[in-house]
Amino acid sequence: MPEGPVSGPTTLQVLRSLETGPRGLTEDEAAARLARHGPNVPPTRRGVSWPRRFVRGLRDPFTAVLFCLGLVSAGTAAWGTASVITVLVAVSCALRATGEHRADRAMTALRGLVPTTATVLRRPTPDERVIPDERAIPDERAIPDERAIPAPRELPAEELVPGDIIRLAAGDVIPADARVLTATALFVNEAPLTGESSPTGKDPWTPSGAVGGPAEPRPAPHLCFQGSSVTAGSGTAVVTATGRHTRFATTYTAPEAVFGGGRGRRGRRGWAQGRGQGLRPRAFDRSVHGISWILVRFMLLTPPLVLVADAALRGRGLDTLPFAVAVAVGLTPEMLPVVVTACLARGAARLARSHGVIVRRLPALHDLGAMDVLCVDKTGTLTQDRPAVDRSLDTAGRDAPEALHWAAVNAWWTLQLADPPAPDALDEAILTAPESPDGPAPSPYYDHYDDYDGIAALPFDPVRRLATAVVARPGAPLGVHTLVVKGAVENVLELCVLPDEERARLQALASHHAAEGLRVLAVATADRPARSRRDAPRPAWSPADVRGLDFTGFVTFRDAPDPAAGSALCALADRGVTVKILTGDHPGTAARVCRDLGVGPPLAPDAIRTAADIDALPPTDTAALAELAHRTTVFAGCTPEHKARVVAALRAHGHTTGFLGDGVNDLSALHAADVGLAPHDAVPVAREAADVVLPQHTTTTPSAAGNASDDSSDVSSDVSSGAPFGGLATIDHAVAAGRSSGTNIATYLRVTLSSNLGNVIAMLTAGLLLPFLPMLPAQVLVQNLCFDAAQLAFAHERPDPTALRRPVTLRPRAFLRLITGFGVLNAVADLATFAVLALAAPGPTGTEDESLFHAGWFTENLLTQALAMLLLRGTAYATTAPRRKMTPVARAAMALAAAGILLPLSPLGPPLGMTPLPPLYYALLTLVLTLYAATLTTVVQLRNKASVARGSGGSGRGGPR
């Protein structure tokens, strides 16, 4: 409910509009409103059933084409081919649906961890009230509802309705949008909504109170919004909006209107599309799907070309339709959906088991591997969302323990005597400040501030912005009490006896530290004669007594960084991921966090920008914003729209961009990124919007990680006992897992498409030169089955560590050039087999015996494919270090080679139209394969050298091409 500073409704007008009062609603009124407004729950995405996920798997381009080829095979009575294709399609869709369904179940379990109760004042209905005297006259017994005594009740938050009066205390989560009625030192943490780490003071509405409109993300001081939490103080408030009508829900659903025009979470196309600048597809779409659609075109053109060529040259016509379909299937990497899904599902399962990471969308794991820019929100991700004492300073700005000592005395006795529900965050930081050589040097009495005798306390007043404790210090003269005051610098200095020049100097000193990204508290003391209630009609101590103070010094605070954040960001930098900070905080605060984390060299002045720099650029000029983002490390003072613009601009100009955020104000950026990440303790809607959910931060490694060495050694470095685990620390493991899966997918595509393209070229050439089909459809099917079964090993392969140092990207055009080169080399080896068969087979031309020709080519094809599986794995790697043990791919290649040699000799050979081969063929084939392997190895080594040169000379972006 936006309100103006003067023209907005008063508190009384709001209560009247809601038809309620300070005593709250009756149970009947609340029930009626609950039926009218609905439960107080945010809008949630409807769960997708497993069958629907299975059907959605058919949208994959290769899966759809395979399904169509299966229908064509069934139409031509090629039931074997149709059956195999149907099984492949079913397995791929089932694997994907199962992986995503498991991730959704894990997210459902996380939702149960959110607090769901609120303290509500409800008045009983007339029939619920107990009348102690049954002999009272009827008129006296009929007490009207307005006089019913309200009773506080702990109710589920979903039962709140507009008009309810709720009580707020430290630690409470604001259950609905509300307007403050009463407040006692009430402070609310609105970081999930605004990104600001400092709590905001809340007070009842006054005509001079400043407020924010609907486009302004910073709430008014008299309004509390769902999703925020109370950090200190207490108060009451009237609920103004619930459920879908809260600002929390509005922010949650707003990205759908911005990203994709209401198509939901996956219908997004980016922030800039509504402004005429569409974003690039995601990394997975650009790589795997990009290559898929190019090959789909070739597959659709192959059968007509084969039919036309055979009809023109051989006059075979429709008789070759099964062979044409078999050729198209031969070009198709049938196992692509299965291998891709298996690689991603294994990586996601390994992350969940070893590191507690939930991958909610399987392609997001691939996008993590391709990510080269990670944008992070500061509050709650790089920091622990709580302050820590930085220094204790005297009046000259030197380190001195007295200020911290007196601040601790004030915090302790204010907590003891004022009895707040929970300590203020700054007081808690003071009371837990460590005594270490690297930290502030506390006084000898720091551990004994409870030795003081507490006399009285004036809790923190958000108007006066200070707190006062009155104590009797040890050793003080009899009848002397000491006032200990801490609070905002300006307010404390006004109460001190100081010359104007000295007051200005101290104010400048505090401003200097504030510009360094620190929060500053001033501390002052004064001795006063002891007094009691008998000395004056007023209470013993009041705010009027706090004056004429002696200034003691300053205590500075910094945002406590996440202990794992520094090492995690350095690890990401080593992997070629550039980190950019997008925060709603002050530029100095963000810069201070970077310095505290020790991330990279000191930031240059132009590496820190504000939201004003983003607003200075036209919304449609994404190129200028992307160029600005390239030079900038920190964007400060950002609203949700600013964050989304930066992320969208980076994506639109060639970067695979991730975003890590935990608040409602991060939703737009989470939707705009290639891959959105959220920590375990993020607000529920942020977890719902994220593609990847990180585990809860701890300081020990789960035992599962130590028991999964066989699965996780390729994606994670050794983690010592007691090392930080969870949160930001697990992003490096997630990136490594994504690159491992992406490298296996790229290697599979490189090997499969090179072999398939070579076979198709050779079969088309042979089909035009031979008087018979070069391979029977059944033989093509069996060959594909053997090769496809061997390719499943790629889902279990462990890439070399060097392959995980750079983002894994597949550029379709460059990739197709690569597989064309290797495919032609493979086709040459296939065609060389013709000469071998001509020399080894009986007859003038060596082609008189069709079964012998089929057996020879069948064996050569499987042997060359086995060699390609072994030799083409290292194309994208800078090194090809020997393995200590046989890998899954090596075992699969050996099994494939054995099948190629033994199948024509087995009893299955004659039914498949193949006969045993003469010994001379094997000797000549060995020579052909040796030349093929030598040539392939030379080409691979040249590719490796070129890859190293590209990686050392440029952007650092690389990976399989």
C-alpha cells in the first residue's frame, strides 16, 4: 500500500478501511476474511508430474528426430530398427524425468524448513466467552464484541487475514505486509527485499515520515513487508495485505512479466527482449542443441539423396528405402539424448551425494561448466549477514581498548536491565569480539564487564539513536555512578563537552572510516552523583540526564565475510570464472568486503560503479552496458532491475553468466542469468527461482564426501577435515562437475559424429560404386547397437584435470569443421578397406562375394571406431597424461574391437549375412589401421598445440571446440 509523506492515510484511516481496531478481529470475522481473501501463502509453481516430464523430453531435437525415424522404420517394416530407436527414446526421457523429479522432491523438503507461525491478537466470539456469574441480568451478560479482551494466539501464518493485529519480536519473520502501530526500538532486516545489510528502524506513521512508491524498492519506515525479519525490539502491526497481494508475491511474479511474457519460469528470454534486444539462448542451447539442429538438417536430407542417387544410377528405387533410413540412423548419434542425460544426471547425483548441491534443472549443470562470469550479491553470499568488530579507536584515531571496553559494558548492562527480546546485532558483535593479536586490543577488564554493578539502562531509541547504561564501576568513589553512552556519531558528539573544532575533527574522522566501508559507533562516558527515586518525583534516570559527556572513542564494524568466500572466489578465478559483485549496499562497504576477502589486486577507482552509471546508459544499449560491466568489478546501490540489466547485457554479448543471490531483490537477476544459484538459507522464492541450490554452510565435510572417492575425485579437490563446506565454497565443486559432464558430452560428440560422418560418406560412395548395398540394414543396425553400447562409457569417464581449468564451450561451426576433418579421415580409412578386400577376397574384383565384403567392412568399421574412442578423447586437452588404470572408455573400446573381430566368426555371422574373413585380410587391415592411428595421433597432437596456444594467449575462455 504505497503512501505519500503527507497525503497518505493516517493510521486511524487505515484501521477504518480494514474494518479493524487495535484489539484485532474476532474469530468469526477472521474466518470470513480467510474465505474471502484466501490463505496467506505466496504463489507457488504447480509441481510437474513425472509423466509430464517424460513427455517434455520429446522436445529435445535429437529425441524428436529419432522418434520420427522410428516411425519411418516401422512404416517400412524395419521392426528391429524401430524397436531399438523406441528403447533409446524411452531411456533418454526416463533418465531426464527422474533426475529433475528427484530435484523437485528435494526442494519440497526444503520448503518445510521455513517458519510458519505468527503471534496474532484475536477476540473471542460471544459464544466463546465465559460468563462467571450466571445470575447476571441478560443485558450485562451480552457484552458487545468491541469490549472482548483480545488474547494473543500462535497461529499458522497462512491463516492471517487483512485486519489482523500481530505482535513482532526479535527473531520473528514478518508473515505478511503490515503497518506498524506501536514500536519499541524496532529494527527490521530487509536485506531479502532491498539488499541492504543494515537493519531499518520502524516507527508508527507520522505526517513527516518518508515512504516509497511502488517502483521504489526501499520500504517506508512505518511499513513492514513479508519476507523481512525483526532483528531487535518489539512492536505491533496491522496486516494490510496477504498472499498474492503482498509486495513479496508481487516481486516474485514480476519476473514472469519481464522474462518471457508469462510463460513461467522456463519461458524467459531475458530482460532485454521486451526492449527490442533478445538475449542469446542459454549455453546448453547454443552448444548441444545448436549442433543438434545442424545435424538434423543433414539427417532429413540424407534419405532423399540416397533414394534419388540409387534410382538414377542403379534403378533400385524404393527398394533402397530401408537402406536410406539406415544411413540416416547411422549419421544420427542415437545415444546423444541418453549420454547427455546420463552425464548430467550422474554429475547432479554426485554433487547431491558428496556436496549436498541440488541441481533442479539438468541442463543447468552443463551451463555451470560453460560459465565464465559469475555475478554475486554481497549480503548473505560473500558475507555472513552480521557485523564484526573491526577496530577500537581513541580520539586521535589510534588503536585503543577503552572504547571497546566501555561499549561492551554498555551492551552487557543494556541487555541485562532493559531486557530486550534478543541482543542487537552490533551489541552481539561487541560482546563476542575476539581477543587476538590481529583484532582489536581489549582492555584487561574486557572479560569482566559484568563486574560492574548495573544501576539502570535506557535502551536504544531510534529517534535519539543512542543507548545508555548507568553502572557503578569497581573502585569508584562512593555515591558516584557512571553513564556509558554509545550510538550514532552525530548524536553522541552533540551530547559531549567539546569545542566546535574538535567536534568537527571527530566527525571528519568518523566520516573517513565510513567511506572505507565501516560502520562507526561513538562511545562516551560521564560520572554523576548517585540518585534514587526519593531524590526527585521523576524516575531515577531519564534521557534528559544524558548530556555533558566526555568523549571516549570509536568502535568500527565491518560486515563479517564468509570464511569460505575468499578461497572460493580465488578457486573460481583459477578456473577462468570472472566474479562481479552486484549489491544494494554503499560502494565503500562493497569495496571493503573485497579487501577483507583478499580477492585479487586492489580495486581501481573505475572498477567500482554505482546504479547511477547504469541509469546513464539507454536501456536498449546493451553493448555499452556490457562494455562497462567488463571493466567493473563492483556495482553498488543496485535495485533488482539494475542487477537484471547487467546480467542480461553480459549474456547478450557472448558470456555464459551465472548469478548467485538469496533474496527477493535477486529474483530478476536469477531469471536473467544462464544459470541461477541460491544458497540453502535463501528466501523460499529465491530457491524456487534458482536452477542450482547450494547446501547449508558448515565447517566440516559430510562423511559422504569421504566415501565417494570413486565418483567425486575428478570434480573436487581434497577437502581436509574442518575445512569450510557448503554455501559459496561448493560452487567450485559444482563448476568442476559441470565441466566434467560438459567435457564428456563434447568428447562423445566429437568421437561419434566423426565416426558416423566417415561411415556415411563411405557408405554413400560405396553405394554408388558397388552393384549391391555396401551394408545390409540389419548389419547397419547391429553395428550401431555395438557402437552405441560402447558410447555409454563416456558417461562414466573422468576427464584430465587440465580439461576442467577453462569453461567448456561448444561452438557449432568450429565443432562441425573439426568433425568434418576427422570424418573425412575416417572415410579414407573405410574406403582403403575396399583395396584390402580386393586383394584378400577371391575373384577378379574382390566384390563378387557380398557376404565377405559385408563382413570385412563391418569389422573395419568397429575397429576404426574403437581407435577413435581412444585417440580422439584428448583433442580438447592441453596434455594427454597416461592413466594409471584402464578407464571405462578404454574397456568399452576393447569390447567394441572384440565384437568387430568375433561377430563375423560366430554363429551370428551367417544370419546377419557375414562369413569368416581370410587371414590375409587381417594382416592388410592391421597395416591400414596402423596408418590410420598414426595419422589420427599426429592430427590430435597438432590440435593440442593449437589449443594450448589459444589458451595462453587470450581471453582464458576455451574448452572443447
